[in-house]
Amino acid sequence: MSRRASLPGASELFRITTSTASPALDLPPQAPPEPVEKPQPKPAGNVRPDQLARSAAPHGSGRTKHDAKITVYVSGDELVAMEQARLTLRAKHDLVVDRGRLVREAVAVLLADFDQNGEESVLVQRLRVVGSDGGETED
């Protein structure tokens, strides 16, 4: 005797098990829900063309299929901090996000701040502190 389990085939698993005369199947079709349109922010008159692409998506793209990919290397401490932030979002704010979404949202926030504040943005200020090799600059 074989020790292999005998399992039903696909035709058994996916067969119709209810009668077509069932009242549950005679429900009238429901109209699809109306799409909710979000108001699009209007760019200011002095917006550069490179800012238009970023201002069109003020938030991270969320859980959608993405057509572009980058690889970012982080230190162990940065990874632990990201995981702690992710777990805190889940425990204290009921927000379940993966690391990719967390990074996309952080990038969206930094780019929006950069578009709005330019020279005084957090991104410019932090990049001025860090040298071109990624290490701290010496004063």
C-alpha cells in the first residue's frame, strides 16, 4: 500500500455543488459602486516641469504592481529601526505595512517637502551634513 495521500482532482474540487434553480442565484444583479474621484491638486504657476511628475503622486504608490525596481542597501541598525517603525505602526496605529510601502511613503514625504521648501527642505539639509561618500563631513 502506498503512503501517498489520495487527493481529489481539480474537477472534483471546482465542480458546481448547487442547483441552478437555487433562489440564492436568482438575486438581481447589483450595479458596480460609483468610482470615487479624488480632487487633483492644481500646480502653482511657478512649478518646474520636473516637479509636476512628483506633485501628481503626493503619497507613496501603496500596494500596486510596480514596473520599476531599485535595490537599496541599508545598515543593520537602519533595518532594525525600519522594522521597529513597521511594528509600531501595526501595534499602536493599526496600520499593516511592508517595508517596501514604508520606504515608498518616506520617499514621497521627502520629495513633497523638497518640492515645497527647496533649499530649506529636510532632504537638502541632511544631504549637506553628509559628504559625497556617504560619511559625515568634517568641520
